[in-house]
Amino acid sequence: MIAAGIDIGSRAAKAVVMSSGSILSSVICDTGPESVKTAHTTMARALKGTGLSQDDIQYIVATGYGRVLVPFANENISEISCHARGINWYFPSVRTILDMGGQDCKAINCDSNGLVTNFIMNDKCAGGTGRFLEMIAEVLNTSLDEIGELSLSSRNATPFNTICAVFAQSEAIAHFRKGGAKSDILAGLHEAIATRSLNLLKRVSVERDFSITGGIAKNSGMVAKIREKIGMEPLLCEDPQIVGALGAALLAEERCNTDGSQDMKAHYGYTDGTGDYFITIDSGQCDGCGYCVEACPAGILIMAREDGSQLKAELKEEARKNLAFLCPGFLSCRHRHEVNCHSVCSKDAISHTW
Ligand code: SF4
Ligand code: SF4
């Protein structure tokens, strides 16, 4: 089975092609001004040398800020879910992810299945994003690839009063003009960004194991500062920048079973400005016991009989568009109630993406 994931980010577009659970190819391209064109070019490059054409791919999931503009995608899923799923493929023990992207930064908690249990996003200020580091590299006339190593050679980090992208850039220029060493200026900025990342992570929960994804995870200076602040060694995969596209490809694989037909999972819910709210019920696993319906304090599950066959759990029609208000997500539900749909389901047929 061939499945693919494509992640159209603000600075870079990534694609991963998978064949039966293994990565066949992956690419990273610059995001051009036209997302549709970028999507076609990125997928064509991912297929180059594989002997495959796009028609050979059974399911494609798009993610990233440009995900709705991928005309050939079968489905689009938020990058939060994709990063959690992607990192779980490398490191199933990871429970906390810091995704440092081109234009925003996210702190994510996930469970052992790579399902999101909590997240927070900082997309209000460019400080600490890939774009911000690009601007700083330009100001200091240094290549983006070198700034991390350069920051590590500093003995006297320049203190920064702010990490606001605009003011920090002005401060960096002022220090540079006064003869400040590039390494010290960069060390000060990396320190400030690491502090900001720690504050973001504290708004979810910082649990072991910990990983960093996104292009900034390739910056050794930033990884060193974050390690120091958080007090945990991050698990870093081979290429942290493709984790979102990898997660999308894995979710695409899950949408199909081995003979290429659609799987039996029903996904109820939606994505809005605040996040993903999906309850997934695997009717292939569900044995119709009905315990989840009894356990749910929100009363949003029912048993239904499709085509006169076995009873299966479903989400009530009226709850599907209002899910975030009715169900607090299984982690919060577990804290508030002794039993919940997960704890009573012996078939592990029900899951949440929150
Ligand atoms: S508890 Fe699990 S197996 Fe039982 S009806 Fe609910 S989803 Fe199906
Ligand atoms: S997590 Fe709690 S409220 Fe949500 S569906 Fe499960 S039992 Fe119901």
C-alpha cells in the first residue's frame, strides 16, 4: 500500500511517501507564493526516483497552514495531530513535543498512540520562529545554518530585554553596530527564545520523554539552550523538519487497510481556530457492549445498528458539531470521573484527538 503526507508550511513544504509502514522517500522544498503550485512541485519531487506516479498513491493527507490548498489531498488534518503521530513513529515514549516552525511555535502533549491530549500554540508573535531566526541571520550577515554553532562558541551572552521580533531585531542591530560579537548576540537571542519556549511548555505539562520538531530543531545552539532550560534531553529524530509530513503519511496509511479499501474507523468532530476535536470509533473493533454509552457523563454516545447488523457505538448526531463544549477530552474526563469511555472499552475502539 502506498500512502503520502504533504505539509505545506509557511517557509517550507515537506512530503513523505510511505510503502507499508516504511518511508520510501521524503523531500523538503521552499514554499513558493502559490500554495497549489508548491503542492504539485513538492509531491512530484517526492515521487522522483521511486518509479511511482501520483496515481499509485492510495491516500494522501495534507497538513500545515496551506493544507486546504492541496488539490489532490483526500483529507486534511491539522499539523498538531500530524506532529504527534509522526514523533510517535520514531519515539513512542514521547509525551511532550515542542514544534518550532517557520511562523509559530506549539507545545503538545500526546499519549502512547500518538494522539494529542493537550496543546497550546503561540502564533501571535514571530519571535522564536524560523522566520525570526532568518531575519537575525540576515542582520548579522551569517548563514542560517551557522547561527546555532556560532551561538555555542559564546563566552558572554548578550542579554536581550525582549523577544518581540521587531524590538529584538533592532536590539541585535544596535549591539552589532556597537561591536558586539555575533556569537554573543546569537547566544543571548537563543537564551531568550529558550526561556519563551519553556514558558509555552509550562502551559501544557512537561512530561518525559520530550522531543523537538520543526526546522529549528536542526539548530544545535537552540537545542542546547532548550535542553538546559527544560532539564531534559530531547529525543531528536533524523530529520525533525519532516515529522508533520510523516505524521500525515501515517494517518493516510491508517485510513486504508492492507487491501487498499477504506478502514472501519469513523471520525466525528471538527477542527476550528482553537484546535482539533475528534472522537474516533473503530467499528471493526467495537463489539457492541454499550459500556461507553453508560459511562459517558456527557451522554453523547449511542448504540446504533447499521444495515441491520451488529450494534456499534456512534456519536450522537446533535453532538458532532458541538463536541468541544460537550466533551472535555478524555484526559480531563479521566480526572473528573472515575470511569470514562476509554476505561470501559476493552476493545480499545474509541480514541480522542483533542
Ligand atoms: S465500550 Fe468499546 S466496544 Fe463497547 S460499545 Fe463502546 S466502543 Fe464499542
Ligand atoms: S471522554 Fe468522557 S465526556 Fe468525552 S466521550 Fe468519553 S466519556 Fe464521554
